Amino acid sequence: MKQQVDLFTPIHKAIRAMLYQLGSELQCANMTNKEECRLMVDKLEHSLELLEEHARHEDEIIFPAIEKALPGITEESTEEHETYAKKVEQLRSLLAGLKIAIRKDEIPVGTVANLRFKFANFIAYYLLHMNHEEETLLQASIQHLSAEELLNVRLRVQLDTDPERYTEWLQWMLPAMDLSELVPLYRQVRLNATPEVVQKFDTIGNEYIPEHRWNSLHEMMN
């Protein structure tokens, strides 16, 4: 049976979890309070950095590998990345304006409302974009790339990620996955990753995956 290495679902589940949480926090945050507003702005800026890193990994590492097997298949997703980048710049502009407002102690209600609207719009767009990639590029990668090629792509992404940032991604990713996804992922990691990476998965999984699911994972691994 062909080993299915999924380059998209785990990281996309991490992103979905992050966006759901941020959207929920933003819509009820007391943005008239300077400290709470500053904290929310910092969280949003950091999340945009994470998403930009993910987009770069797709553009520079993942897409070229799939494109080599199926020329032209990543064109639509690449165009979506360009649209996404414009939306990110709009959000960054709003956040920069809020930073100035915080320093002046004058936080406009209209700016906060606009940020909430634009971020909700951004989430909606990004969720559809990830669905599209999973419907097209994920299936193409599994069908047309070998497990060895896919594992190599995953390794290149990992090596291109700062260790602290990689840990942060895993903290979002592992609790966002169900057991049917976690079990094959852990098996692949234990078979193909370095001892240090295996230990990182185990440490983060033990801390961030709920105990009953963590126990079930180990039972299913045996």
C-alpha cells in the first residue's frame, strides 16, 4: 500500500485553529482599552507572520515539487496567494494605524469595526483557499509524487523553519488533528525523522493533546 504523506491537511488544520481562535478573540476584545488593544494587535501581526511563512513555503518548496509533476496545476493557487498578500497588506495598514492610535490614546471605534470586518473577510477567503488546495493540490501530490518525494518536501520545509517557530506550529497543529490523522503522522515521524524531531513531537503532543486522546493515540500506535 502506498504511504500517504499529506503536505497540506496538518498545517491547514493548525491555521484553521489559529484563525478561529483569533477571530473569536478579536470580536469580543475590549479594543478601547490600550493594553488589551495592543495585545490583540500583537497577536494579529504575529499570526500574519506565520501565514506569510506558510505561503512562502508553499510558493518556494511545495508548489514547485507538484508543478514539476503536473505543469500548470498550481497556477490558480498561486494567483490566490497574490490576492491573499493584498489582503494581508490591508490588515497590516489597519494594525499600523491602531498602533499610532494607541500611542495617542485615541482608539477610533470606526477603525476597530473596520479591522474586525476585514479580518473576518480575510478568514473567509483563507478558509476557501485552503479548501481549494486540499481538493486539488493535495490529491495531485498524493497521486503523482512518491512517498519519498513527499517526505523530502516535508523535510525541506522543516529545515527552512526556525526551531522555535517549528515548535509553535506543532503546538497549533497536533491538538487540531483527529486520531485518524495523528496516528499515520506519528508513524511517519518515527520512521523518517531524527531522534530530536521525534522527541519534539512527543513532548508537544503530551503537553497539548488532551490526555484521553494522547492515550488513545499510543494505544493505536501499538
